Amino acid sequence: MDEAVPLHRPPRVMGVADLALFYIVTGISLRWIASAAMLGQAALWYWALAFLGFYIPLIAAVIELSSRYPQEGGLYVWVRETFGPFAGFMAGWSYWTSNLPYFPSVFYFDAGNALYLGGPRLQAMTGSTVYFMVFALIGLAVITAINIAGLKWGKWLHNIGALGMWVPAAIVVVLAAFFWARFGSVTRFDAAASMPNFDLAHLVILSGLAFALSGPEAASFMSGEIRDPRRTIPRALPLAGLVVLPVYILGTIAVLVIMPAGEVNPLQGLVQAGSLAAHKLGVGWIAWPLALLITLGNLGAASGYLAGCARLPFAVGIDRMLPQAFARVHPRWGTPWVALLVQGGLGAVFCVLGQAGTGVRGAYEVLVSMGIIATFLPFAGVFLAVIRVNRGVGDKGVTRLPGGRVTSIGLALIGLITTLVALVLAALPAGDETNKPLALLKIIGLTVVLLGTGAAIYRAGRRKAA
């Protein structure tokens, strides 16, 4: 690295508690509770399939690979060390670009919930594209500024965001219990009605539920800012898992107790159900703090992914595959401020691009599909890396699961199959999309552009380095 690039690294500030809360805020996305509830009571089976087929294999992969390669960079480093520089770069690039459509999609969801802070008059703006874009742009600016100031401050937004993920779900679960006791459940829960239907429409949503359980990989991008990551990561992940799955399952049940699946809005489902139950129970004032907590929770989640993913171009910049400005850290706060600014700026561009030629809900669905595809591509590399490294030697310092290599390879194969199926399904437009050809064109076209841009940048970086 040139002398002009600061050699110091961001300080190690995250312990087990901070990391567990980080995994909670990045591992729970309340918008997927609404998406799952739209499937009806069969959603519980789909959550179980996503948990067994993806979440557990991903946790196992993260624990093993982060102990093998504990340096900053996460899956970029894991795939690079296993399959070479180009594969590592493309894995990191794909994951990084997956967060460009992620930010506007999560802020669109957040904006829909924030409308409940202003009562019925503001809720009339549900279809306003200007409101949703402005909200997303302001949200991106706020979390970018906080993360440039450093994890010393950013971690508090993540910690508050973690409360904003499970506390609203807990409130809706309590409201649903009282609602059931007084009025009964509006959804019939029995074995026959709960059986999953594996048609195409349901399988598309299943890929989204698997995507909802991603997040265990996020903190490893910041391994250089975690105290003793080889020990801290395996301790924090199980603690977070004890919160993540119950929030999704109990939250989905609660929404279905309060309202039928056909009336659930994917942008407002949880606060919609909570507000409905609160007003029927005579405690309508609960809707306001519920909406506030969900808004803060999603801000914390977006901030967590921004903080983690900005470390990808930072690590790649150190390897000289991106301009060296990406490897610079702020002289005062010690953060990769160039990478953070670029991440936030490009996320703002996607706020506008995703909206082109469609309504609010159509833009949301396109952004979600793009995010799933770009995220699952590097996950395939992660599971393949686990299989590859377990064929060799050199296990010193590696954290092993019970059963050793057999368990690691078996779980990686399950995760790989789930990932490949989800990739295909995510490219299909939502069933209620009015302009399916345009949606499919935007999903595939923008994904190809992102990957092609990454390959071109890698080639240019290699020529410059040579």
C-alpha cells in the first residue's frame, strides 16, 4: 500500500453482546413476517424449511470459515483464499452490489410503517412514490453519516435497532393473544389447512424467506473490529439464533390471528395487524410506539448492512483491485469513509432506478428480487468453499461442529442446494405484478449489468496492479 494510504485499522470495539445484537438486527427483517403471513398458516412450514435448509447451514459455514480466515473481509476473503482472486472479487462484488437494491427496499418498507406515526391522514400517502423515495434518500444519508463517525457510535444504532426488531414482534404477539381470547382467530389453524402448497407462486416466496434468514455472514466483514473474532463469533451466533427464529414464527402466527392472509400488505403487514388489534382491544395508542420501534429497527438493520458491506470495497482496495481511495480510513474516526460514501450514494441511485416504470409495490418487488439474486450468488461460493476446504488439511485453530468434516460437508451441500433453487425462483416476478415482462427485464438486466461491471473492474485492477 502506498504511504499516502493510512496504515492503521479501525479499532476493535465489538464484544459478544454487541455482536449478538448486531446479528439480531441483521438477521431479522420484519417485512418478511408480512410476506410469510400472505401465505396463510402454511407459512410455518415454509419458515421451518428455510431454517433447516439455509439458516443452520449458513451459521455452520460462517463459524468454520471465520475461524479459518479471521481477517477483515468476510466471504470475500473466504472465497478468495479457496478459489482464487477472481472468484473472491466477484463474490465480494456480488454481495456488495446486493445491498444497493437492499437499502431502498428496506427503506420502502420502513417508509410504509412510518406512515402510522402520523395517523390516518399520513396513511393516505401509501401510494406516493415521491414520499417513499424522499424517505429512502434521507434514511441513507443519516446512516451513512453515523457510520462514517465509526462503530463506536454506529453500534448504538444497531443495538437500538435490535430492540426495534424483536420488541414490535413481541408487542403484536401479546396483542394477538388478547385478540384471540376475546374475538377468536380470524385464521383457522389445523393440520389440513396448514399443509404447504409447493406451486410456483409459493416457492417464489419461499426463496424470499430463505433470504430473510441471511445475516450471520454480515459481521465477518468487520472481523478487524471484533474483539477476538475466532471466539466471539461462535458465541454470538447461537445467542442471536435464539431470538431470530421465534420472532419470525410467532410474528407470522400473530398477524394471521388478527387478519386474514389476503388482506396483509407486504409493506406494512406487522404494524397493520398490530394497529388493527390495538384499536379493537381499545388500546389504539399502542400503534404509535409500535410504528416508531419498527422504523428504528429497520434504520438499525440498514445501518448494520451499510457498516458491514462497506468493509468489502475497503478490503478489496487494500488488495489493489479497486482504486486505493477505497483503502483509506478517516483520519479522525478510523473508518473507511470513501467506501461508506460510495455505498450510500449508489444506494440512492437505486432508489430512483427501482421506481422507474412501476408503482411503489412494483418497485419494492423488483428491488427485493435483485437483492436476493445478488446475495445468493456469493452464498453459493461460501458453501462450495466449505466443501473445498474440508477435502484438505490444515485445521489448526478451526472451530469444528459436532461430527467434524462429515457434518460440515453435509450442511454445506444442503445450503448449496437451497441457494441454487432460490436463485432460480428469485428471478421470477411476483404473481400480482402487472407488467411481468418489464419486471423480469429489470431484474435480469440490472443483475447482468452489476456482474459485468464487477468483472470489468477486476480486469482493470489486475492490469493496473501488473
